[in-house]
Amino acid sequence: MSLPEIVSREQWRAAREELLVKEKAATRARDALNAQRRALPMVEVIEEYVFEGGDGKATLLDLFEGRHQLVVHHFMFAPEWDAGCRTCSAFLDQIGQLAHLHARDTTFAAVSRAPFTRILPFKARMGWSVPWYSACGPDFNLDFEVTLDRDGELVERPGLSCFLRDRDRVFHTYSTYERGLDGLGSTTGFLDLTALGRQEEWEEPQGRASAFGTPAGAGPVRYHDEYED
């Protein structure tokens, strides 16, 4: 096996500090990229999609649960499958307490094409509490390009889409697919994909979140049972 070179502590520290310069540059580049993502235009969603969840039928607006942002995990689970995608399941296993997202006015939900009667037992088997909806019919997945029509055959791929709500109007702000999900799973990772971002004072453009009643610097991170929903 080709293992790292064995060196003295002083040599390791010098090499580590050299790498740290590049890591900080990558962080600054990521911050700039996130600002460019927040500067993307958005498109209004006028289609009346219908989903099925634990409380019955739901619209896309219902999926927000009253918050201003929605992050949808397009979980690969076709109607004819007996279980959900293993890779998507590993991704959803990473999702912890949603209270930290909720505190930033953001809802997270999974959506699949499988009927809810198949989703429910699989969700119970996996022990997940994340909201999960069935997209009744293929239109939602087709429109957001996670179900692809290849010569009449529907093919699934994983993805993530972000939406913004302004009163009763819903806007699509961002989507990413396949390897675009690499490294995601944390609260800050999801917020960096949204139009309102982390809602911190240093982010650009400043003051955007305050237009939705969520002032920049929305408060410190707390224990998840200390947030007021």
C-alpha cells in the first residue's frame, strides 16, 4: 500500500500550514460561489402539483409547512420498486435534527414517485422522521429533471431542489443532481443552496432575509430542543 510519508512533527506542521493556505482559499472561493448561487434568478411555479403524505393530499405550498424556504430531496423510489434507492437512503441517513433548519425558516422534505403506501413501510423500516411525500403522477419529477424520459422509458436520478415562498406564490430557485449532492447533509450545506442562505450578517446580498421577516443574524445555534418553532 502507498501510505503517507513518515516525517517529524516539525515537518508535518510545515506541510499542514502549506495546505492550510489552499484550504482557506477554497473556503473563500466557496463563499463567493454561494453568493453567485443566491444571485441566480428564480422562476414562479404555477403548476398545481399534488402530493400525498401522512395527512393526505398536499400541494407544493403545503410542503413548506408555513416557512419561507423548502429544500426537496428527490429520493429515487420508482412506483414499481419494492424499496428505495440505497444511495439515496445513505444520504437520508445523514440528516439529523431538522430543528436547526426550521430555525432558519427552512423546511426539508423528501419526494418520490412511489405511492405513499410503499413509502410508509420503508420509512418505518429505516427509522426516519423526515417528512416524505409521494409525487402522485410523474409530472413533478419530470419537470424538475429527476425522472428522465429516455425513449419512452422513465429513468430516475437523485437530486435536490430549493424553493422560496412569497405569501401564496412559490418560486424555484435552485436544483442540483447526482454528484452535486456530494458533501451535503449538514444544516449549513443545505442553507448554502437556498436563496436566503445562512441568514448571517456577512453574507451577500445583505438584508435579503429581513424582507421575509427573518433578519440577518437570526440568532445563535442552540440545542435542538431550545428552539421556538
